Amino acid sequence: MIKIKYKIYLQNIYLFLIGITTSFSLPPYNYWFINFLTFSLLFIILHKNPQANLKHFFLFGYFFGFGYFLSNMYWIPLSLSYDNNFNYLIPVAIILIPAFLSFFYAFAFLIFKMFFNHQTIFINILSFSLILGFFEFLRGTILTGFPWNLFAYSFSENLNIIQITSLIGSYAFNTILITTFSAFSILVLYKNKKEIYALSIVVLIAASIYIYGTFKLNDFKNLKPVKLSYEVKVLSTKIPIERFYSNFDDEEILINLIKLSKPWENENSIFVWPEGILPNINLSKLTNEYNYLFEKSFKENHFVILGINDEIENGKNKIYNSLSIIDYKANLIHKYYKNKLVPFGEFLPLENILTKIGLRSITNNYQSYTASADRNIFEIEKYNFVFLPLICYEIIYSGKLSNNNNYSFIINISEDGWFGKSIGPYQHFSHSIFRSVEYGKYTLRSANNGISAIIDPSGSILQNIDTNNEGVISIKEIVNTDKTLFSIYGNKIYFLIILLYIFLIFSFKKIQNE
């Protein structure tokens, strides 16, 4: 009995290390081939433990998840380092966030154990992929959702592979990848030729995904671009995050933004500025008190899209994180209020209780932001420029962007300075590539202290500015593409994949019994 317990403890350590190793498949490393080793080892450990019970499998999943999330999300507490009042929370946050997220994997492994059969290797792989993939979907959905670092993002640099997401989306792709990675354990575990045949089928499916992506990319390259009657200029800035806690001169920041934009009188231009770069100026103050700066520098053929706070007083003062469009006189044309707020970053859960012990949201010193429920596409009618607004990490939500597909651009503004000099900005940026492919849209990403880029509907990065530089990138022509299957049906397709997996499990059970 003592020997079995020792073996279980040792395997928990192995799984913790396997979780850490798996993280190196994600951006910015993108060593995707690691997953074939780590998932195969993971599945072999699960399969070689006939004495392991439900509790053991729960711990297996928890330790694997804890290693995975601890190593690829260590940067989240860095946002606490900018305010001395939060420094005491950093050690807690480093452990607490991965500790919470690990429960999704723990419960996935626990449920998998209920269906586990040592005699049916490939059926186990299908069940494991289905259950773990579904819990990844739950992680991205419940409690506001946090679908950061799905295993799928290890292929963010492999455009041939990720084209399949334009059909099935990231969650379904993620589930198929778990199957593909785990299937190579069959080379060690197989008991008959049927298992080898099953592995061959997985390899053929993976090859088909690659071939489909290759053809799709070639088709896209053969499309003729259409010249725009305007130019969209995307700014990338390096304004210190300390501006939220110090007396920075907002007018000076605004003047520098205009200088960086370089508005030319005779050019039809739309300028995209990052999120939250003017912390002490709200929308009303910008349009009423700083309009002279816009009138001095911009002309009637110029428009500015920027992230700025908006405050509304109707009984109770409400603060919104907005993406707003203004003209050359700083007149407001449209504004969008952020839907998905960052827990503890932009709003404090149970605020009435937690504020009594001194807690508050990180990016706002005196109260939480208010979330909006509406997200509409916007149009600058003068140029027929139609886009979907997304603020910061709203870009990470696959299948939850908009029910309206009649737009050509996704505009994502962000402040990535909270991540510090870590792997966080690279992980954040990788989501933009996937959203472009899924929805078949151009993504224009303007980031402060992050990666700014123009990404085409195939996921190719046309232009980008890295985290260490500032500047301007622009787009003057686009390729018109058809709506993708995923943009029409969203995650309904993922549930069809679930049904397909269930069908395959029962089919292989029938074959196994023959």
C-alpha cells in the first residue's frame, strides 16, 4: 500500500513537470511538437495505473494543470507590481490563479476515469479528448470565461494548420489536437492491429487538415486586392503604465499621439489609437476641452478611433471603458462600451464587501468599471469603413464576437503594459491571429506596450510593431472574402464535433467487440 502511494505521489510530480513542459508549445516559444511527447507521456501514465481510483485521477489532472498554468500565466500578477498597495497580493496571485484554473483539468480527469477501460486504448483517447476539450470550453465560458492558452494556440505560427478554424473554430480544433497529440501513445500501448489502424486514421485526418489549409492559403493568395479610398493608420505606443499612478501630463501625451499619427492634409485617413492612453481625460473632457488640438492638426477627411473612459451620471456615477470614434473637431460619432471586463483588473467581484478590506480594481483607483451588454458594428459612413470593436482581451473569446457578420475589419485596441516584459503580450497577440482566421476578417490591433499589427483573413501578419518600439503601420488595400462557416454558426459547430466524437466512441466500441 505504501509503495502504491509513493508511486502515485511520484507520478503527480511527473505530471506537474509535464504540464510545465507543455507550456513551451505556446507563444512566444511555439515548440508545438513538444505536445506529441507530453500528451503521449500523460496518457501512458494514466493508462499504466490500473490501481488508480477517482481521487488519484483528480490529482493527476490537478497537478498537470497546475504545472501548465503556473508556468504560462506567471505574468498575470505582474499587474499588481505597479501599485505598492497591491504588492502583498503578488505571491498569493501567482499561486491562486493557476490553483483555481487547475480544477477544470482535475474534474476533466475525474470524469474521464469513470469511462476509462484498460482494454480499449483508442476509445479512451477519444473519451479523454472529448472530456478535456469540453472542460476547456467551460473554462472559456463560465464565471465570465478565461479561454487563455488553449492548446490550439501552440499553432499560432502554423497558418496551414489553423485554417481549419474557419470551419470549426478554436474549441473544436483544440479537441482534435488533444486526440492527435495523445494518439501517438498507441505506439507504446497498443494491443492489437486495430489500434494501429486507428492511429493511421488520426494521422490521415491531421494530414487532411494541413492539405486543406494549404489549398485555402493558396486560394487566398490568388485573390486580387481592392484599393481603398482611404488609409487606416494603426498606432503602436510606449506610454508608461505608471501614468495610472503618477501625474503624467495628459495634454502632452495627446500632442505626442497627434505627432506620431502624422496627419496629412490631403490624405483620407482613419487613425487607430490604443486603449486607455489618456487616464485622466474622459470622453466628455476630450471632446469639450481638448478639441482645439484636433482642429489644429486634423482635417475633415480625418477620423480618430481611440480608447478612453466615459463617465455617466444618472443617480449613480458609472464609468465605462470605451472605444470611441471622433472627427477632426473631436465631435463624437460612435462609442462602444466594453462588454467583457477583467476581474480584479477592471471590476472587483463582490465590490461592496471587498472594498471594506481595502481591495479595489487595479486600473481604476476609486470604483469598478461598468460592463455593457451590447456590441454593434460601427461604420464611418464617409468611407464606408465598417468594423467590429473589441477592447483588450475581448479578442480572446472565440465564437462570442457578434451576430452581425457584415463588416470587413476587427479593431482591437489594447494596453499590454500590465503584462510587463513577459510572455503575456505574445500570448495575447496570438488570439488576434485565430480570430482573423475564424471570422475571415482583417484585424487591426493597436497596442500600447504590446504588439500592434495588421493581420489579414488568412492569419498572415502583414505588418507589425513589437513590444519594444513605437510607430505607425497602415493598410490601403484589402482582399474581399466570403463569410466563413464558423462566422455564421459559431460554436454550434463545436457541439456537432462533440456529437461526432460520441458517435465515433460507440462505433469503435462496436468494432472492438467484433
